[in-house]
Amino acid sequence: MKQPPISIPLMQRGVTLVELMVAMVLALVVALVIAQAGTMWEGTKRSTTALGSGTVSAALALTAIQRDIGQSGYGVMMSGAAGCWAQAQARNGDIERFQLAPILITRGDNGSPDRIRILVTDTTNFATPMGTAQDHHSDDSVFHMQEGVSFGARRGDLMLAVPKSGCSSDLEFPTSDAITATVFNLSEAPSEGKLTHEEGDFGPWNHNGKDTLFPDINGKGLNYEAGHHIYNLGRPESRLGVPLYREYYLANDADGIPTRLVMRTVTATGSVASASVAAGGNNLSVAKITSRVDQLATNVVQLAAVYGRDTSDPPDGIVDEWDSDRPNTARGWQRVLAVRLAVVVRSNKPEKEEVTDGKPSTGGGDCTGALSTTNYPTWKPNGVDTRCLNLAGVPDFRRYRYQVYETTIPMRNVLWQN
């Protein structure tokens, strides 16, 4: 007897070759889309992370610079001393000359990064200048203060003597060879308005009449006329000492490219005997001017700064112009009310392709009115007009991504004294 054919349910049958090929094509398409999306995501992540780390570095660096600029010129701006040249020499022979200006911007050559030098002090006492009642000569060891005032000065304090005329006229400043101000320290606690600056362990910044660094203004040993001013810079008790000034600039990395934002601190340091400190003294057995460099941020490729000036007559306390020209009179310094900064940070790794536009050619090459569509680093030094930031010192600069950070910093000590 013949058996009937066995019927196989449709669900148990296999797939055809056509169906198999269609499935493979679909799988390949899905895999390709996923791989492409992953590659794009990884690239975006890398760029975002690279600029993110740069953002943190730039924020920290700008905070440090902003803090120092905001408190620059403490006390010095109050009596026309701004712009005078000062000299400091410790007993070990170290000499440092610096200008009594709240902030000095040194413009880089051909658009290279600027340097910023800031005058700072760490005194916790009054910033008011102390006036003297008598002339001071090379063989003198005491400054006699008006009305016996010493404004809380203590033994060991680092002091700054400024001539009677200061630099308050409209005449241009002399060169650094014409020293008019001098650093010394108090060898004794002030008594009856007398500020003593004898040599010895308590006066390591002081010199005898033969070797004095005080200026001889009449060729007969007259250092300072009655009515000149004394400033208290603070006490070199800490490990870092008393800051004289700080410099911010870009230093070279291991490849010789200026991408490291550093701060150079020039300080007056001293070795303090713990026993005398416990007794309320300040036995400075060794004094020295030291310079220390600290790295603040990496992958910083440009640092630009301009002064904000009040050019109104009479001054109205409002910034009218922005430029990088250094004032050459004390009155000019009194009109500098703010500083505007730009910091350019690049990604830490180059891209495979060019991702940054070339420098725009508008405005005769200085990018005046550059189109907002370009991603080439630009800034607005006056808050209105666009200017390009030079990247000539960055090899293959178009293969990096950049972020520009700008800030305006008011110089409050200048604003308050005005």
C-alpha cells in the first residue's frame, strides 16, 4: 500500500539563498552605520575632551593673572610714584632693578605672545605713603617721619624710599640707569617716628654710607629731601618671601614651541630664626633676591594684552581707548584703568586633517572686520573691532582646534586713588 507524501509545515522550512543574501547586506549596512557613528562620536569626544582640558587650564591661568592685576600698584599709585625706577640689593650682592608701575605689557615682536609684569606687595598694613620730616644723607641710618607716624611698620619690614617729586610730572621717565627709589628694611622697631636701617642681622638689605644704593641727588651725599615718601612692602618671613613683581609669559616646551604659560616670581627672601619669631622679632640672618618659575597651563599658544585708558579731559573714570603703548609719565599711568587679556588654547593632539581656517586676509592682513564664519582665533581688544591672533609660531596650526578666552580686568587700586 502506497504511503501519502509527508507534508512539512511552512515554518520548518529553511531560508532561500536570496533571503540569506538580503539579510547579510542589511547586517553589513547596520554595522557600517554603527561604525561610522562610533568613529564620529570618538572624534567629537576627542576634540571636546582636548579643548575641555584647555578650558580648565585657561580658566586657572586667567584667574591667577586677574587676581594679580586687580591688586597691582597697591600703595604705589597714591603719591605719584608710579613709573619711578627702584633698585634692591641684598647683602649677598644680588641686585634687581624694577619699575614702580602697576603692570608692564611688553609687546611681542611681529605678533608673538606678550609678556605681562605686575608689581605686587604682601603688606597687611596701611597702603598710605609715609612722609618724611627731614632730609636723608648717605651717612644717615634713620628716616624721620612726619608727625612721628609709622603706620604699623615693624622691625624686619621691607621698605621702599621714593623721592619727594616722585614721578608726578608730565616729563618722560628716565632710563633704568637713573635709579630714584631704593629698597631697605627696618633694623629696629619704629620709635617716635624714626625708621632705622642699620646694617647687621636685622638689616640685611641695608648698606653703609660708603656702599649705599640710595641716589645722590646733589653730588654731595643727599639721598632724599624732606617730604619724600616711604612705602611698606611687607615682611620676608615666609618661604617665598616678599614679592617684588610677577611676570606672566609663554615659555618653550620640549619641542621648542612656546606653549607653556608660566609665572616668574621675583621675591625678597630671608632666613628667619624661629626663636626670635616666637619672641615677636624677625631675625633675618640671610637676605637674597630669588626668581622662581611656576607652570600654570600647557597648550597655550598666544597671550595678548592691552591697556584701557581714560583720555577724557578732565578724566571721568571711563575707559576711552585700548592699546598696548606703555605710558611714559606718571599722569599717563594714572589714566590706565583696566587691562584686557586674550589667551588662546589649542587642543593637545593634532587632527588627521586640517580643521582650522587659514588667517583671513581682510583689513590689510590684520583681520579688521573678519567674518564671523571663520574659526581662526580672533579677539576684540577694544570690545568692538575684531583682530586676528598670530599663530605663526605653531607648526601645522591648521591641524589643531583653538579656543579664545577674553577678559577685562579693572585696576581697582588706580580707580580708588583717582
